[in-house]
Amino acid sequence: MLAENTSLSLDITESKKDIAVIGAGCAGLSLAAKANELPSAKLHIITPPHHAHADHVWGFWAMDWLNQVRPLVRKSWHKWSIVNEQTNHVMHSDHHPYQAISRHQWLAQCRDQATMHGVNFHESLDAANLGAGAEIFDSRPPKVADGVMLQHFTGFEVRAPAGSFDDSTAILMDFRCDQSRGMHFIYCLPFSDRDALVESTMFSSQQAPIDFYETAIADWLGKIARITDFEITRRETGMIPLGFFARHDPALPGIGANAGAIRPSSGYAFAFIQKQIDHALTQIKAGRPLAFETPHRKIDLWMDRIFLSVLRHQPQIAPRIFSAMASRLNGDEFAMFLSGEATTGLRLKVILAMPIWPFLCALFRPEPDAS
């Protein structure tokens, strides 16, 4: 009887369908961590040997579909601010605080869970020895053509004397910095009254020399925050494409950013990748094929095309745009809108907050698909 049970177990294992994901970044490992929700599949993650991920801080607003992230949250802020030369709007939310996690910690937790669920890791597709009928999903970044809008940034984690930062409030956008190259702001996440991530972030079609970002950070710390005594404990840099892109390989279905997870107008990706994966797993449970679709509504993508066109052609009004949003919306509304959870009424409220003529012009020249 024991031999018969063992044989039955082997038959069940061998009958599972192979599913492979190329890439062991946020999307691939987030899916792998939930491999137990694919009971009829054998999941394989394809990742090159010695592939190292630089650490980053990922920010997002707390939402119901992110409950599994809570244990790794480094800090939550129920208040955040948007600042320009004339105004300082401080927003507050009881239900949707702004939160931050470490990329390294998230990927490590996902990998541990994936291993517990029996996910296999391979250096190549050939090494995976996939069976007939296997499905392959590609998480490699989509192709980005020259001239597309980008979010690009450099950040320092700094340690300063106690009392240097107000750690009750995250600074999402401080526009009191050089605007000559496009929309530019300082992003500051204070993890304590002496430790913070300070980033120089731009939205434009061209990256700047590294010293542009570093000078902006140093100027903000010294002239705005009045902090001259600090130690840089970590650096990070990155670039996120903004817009509408073709898949990395047209022959392979995508997942994550390669399946439209990045919000085109903001560059936020982590929360939307989790939403995309959860939706795909829900579809599987309903008997539908595994597929990873954009987590964004069509109306939001249309609004993003208009918004990106404004930023491309009139970046100088960006401080005015975001300050107007902050003045018209409460904290919960702001969080819901940027997290893709807006109602029709909320979208209308955002539209009415915008300056009329720049957006009317953008209606006739929305951001096109990247060629």
C-alpha cells in the first residue's frame, strides 16, 4: 500500500503543468511567494547566476490588497506634504498611510516563501527542462525607445544629529529645487528624527549628470532642511519608464512592468504588481487561464496620457498641478487616486483641480505609445 501511495504522489507531481517566469525581480518573486495558490502548476523562476539586486526603498499607500506587506513595512506616515515656493500642503490619512519597504527584504521574504512552496530556480530556460505545453511569462523590462518620458532619481540615506527630521511627515514632493531640466522635486522619507532617505527625482525624457542630483540633495539638506552635518549611509539610483510600451519579447506574454503594471503618470509599480498578481490568481481559481493584465483602468490610462503630455510640453507648471491636487483632495482621496482606486466622482474632482488651458491643449496631443 505504501508503494502504491508513493506512485500516486509521483503521478500527481508529474502531471502538474510547468509555468516559468523569466526574471527574479519584484514580479517574478511576488508570484513565486504565492505558488501554493497554483496547485496544478509547477513554478520555475529563471534568473542568471550571481544576479544581484541593488537595494531600493519602495513607497506606496496602504491598501487592502497589500496586507501581506505589513510585517516588512519599515515606516508608515499618516501625514505627507507637497511643497512649492509659495505653499506647503500637509495631507493626512487615517486609513491609507504612506509606507516604505526595503526591496532586499521583500525579495528575500518572497524567495524564502517560494522555496517553502517548492518553486524551482534555474539559470536558464534550457536548464529548467520544461515539459510540453509549458507556459512562459517574461518579467524583463519592456522595451524603452529614445525620447520617452522617464522618472529618474538619485537618493542618499543620511544620518544626521538627533532632531534633524520630523519623522511624523513624509515629504512626497518639494519643488524648491532646480526646475531647468524638467519637473524636479525632492522626496524625503524620514525614518526617524535622525535618519532619512532624500532623493532628487525628475520627470523628463533625458537623464541628468549624476552631480545634478547630488547637488540638488546637498542644497536641499543645507538650505531647506538646514542640515549640514550628515553622513551618507547608502546611495540608490534608478530610472523608471513612464508611458505605454511594447513587451520585451512580443512572442512571450508579460508579467509585472512587462505587462503594464507601472502607473504611466507616476512610476509607482510595487503596489500595482501585487494587484496584478492577485487578480491573475483570482482568475485561475475561477477556471480561467493564467494571464497578467494591466491593473489600471482604461479611464485612468487615458488621463495619464493627457497628464504626461502636459509634463512633457509644460513641465514648469508641475508644482502648480500637484499643489492644486493637494489643496482640493483630502489624504484618503489623494491616496486612492494614485493607487488606482478612484471613483468617477474623485476623477472629476481631480480634473476640476487642474489648470484648464494646458490640459485642453494636451487633449489634442496625448502621450503616444512608445514606438
